[in-house]
Amino acid sequence: MNSAVASPVRLEASVDSRLSRWMWLVKWLLAVPHYVVLLFLWIAFAVVTVIAFFAILFTGRYPRSLFDFSVGVLRWNWRVGYYAHTALGTDRYPPFTLADVPDYPARFDVAYPERLSRGLVLVKWWLLAIPQYIVVGLFVGGGWGWDGRDGWRGGGVVPFLSLVAVVVLLFTARYPRHLFDFLIGLARWTARVTAYAALLTDQYPPFRLDLGGQEPPPAPAPGPPLTKT
């Protein structure tokens, strides 16, 4: 992907200034009500994606209401994951809403595409995305998916590093910043792959690790070539 083009998928997060040393031990339990809701939301997400597949195939458009729902599910999922098992960078309980919550420390969004390729929809989610699935599988363990729902049982890089981060927090009362930046970079990569595979964008995910809690700004476009006078 051209580095001058901003990704339509935006995943951002920030660490609480004062994180509890021990609360990460029970967050997975506190998040159980969210897991129940997300179970039904993911079922609906799968149905909506199938409907969107045929809508894109015949019209070249992802129906806006369905698009907003799908993005909302991924947004909700990211907030719960960030709180309970992926990075664990906040003690603030996730809200029960599909809508964006501007002041919540974990945010997710996808720019709505006015047109999508009718041809790509046939191959991008399985054939073109195979290399990305392999990479993301190493990140999260136990298959592809950016939410880390398998917690520390997945065996991937993200679950392991999340555990390392909170153990450091337990003994030092400080969340290791470099580790946080790396974890969010992995989550961001995985989020882009998920959005691509879920037909939300035609922009192929870059094989690039964009570190840090904030989305990187697009690189400036190259200027005109110098000419001799």
C-alpha cells in the first residue's frame, strides 16, 4: 500500500494514567455480560456480512445501515478486548453500545466506502487475505481474529505480551510503554485484516506494523520533480 494513503480503518487506544495493579485478574470475569451480548452480536454480524456480500456483488455498495452495524460490532468488541484481555490498558468498564464513545480510551472506526469492487468481493475474503491470515494467526494464536477472545489460551504473541505487561504492572505499578505501543500495533494490523475480510473496505492491509496508541498520519505525497532552469 502507498504509505501516503491513510488507512480507512482506525484503531486507537490510550493507557489510563493510574491503572490498578490487580484489577486485571478479574476483568475477564467482570466482562462476562459483554461476552454474552457479543455472542449474539457476532451471529448477527455473520448474517449481515453474507447479506452485504450479495449487495456488493450486485450493486457495488455496502448498505450504509448494515455497514454501521458491522463497524459497531467490531468497535464494541475492541473496547471489551482492550479492557479485558488485549493490552488491558484501562480500568474503565466498556459501555454497552455500538456507537462511538469519544472519551473512551479505546476507539475503532472504518471510513464508509461509497463504492466497492464487485469482483474483489468474490476473492478478497478468502484467497487474497490468506497471507494476512497467516501473519495474524501468529499474533493472536488459535486462528485469525483481532479480538483475542481466547485470552491467554491462544498461544499467540498478543496474549503472551499482554500477560507480560500486566505482570510488570503488578510489580512496578507502571504499564511498560514500549510494550503497549507494540501491542496496539499488532491489534491495529489485525483490525485492518478483519475489516478487509469482512468486506468493509477494498484497501488491502499493509504488511506494516504501525506502533503506538494513535493512528499514524499519512506520509506527505511526493512533490513535483525538480527541473533544471
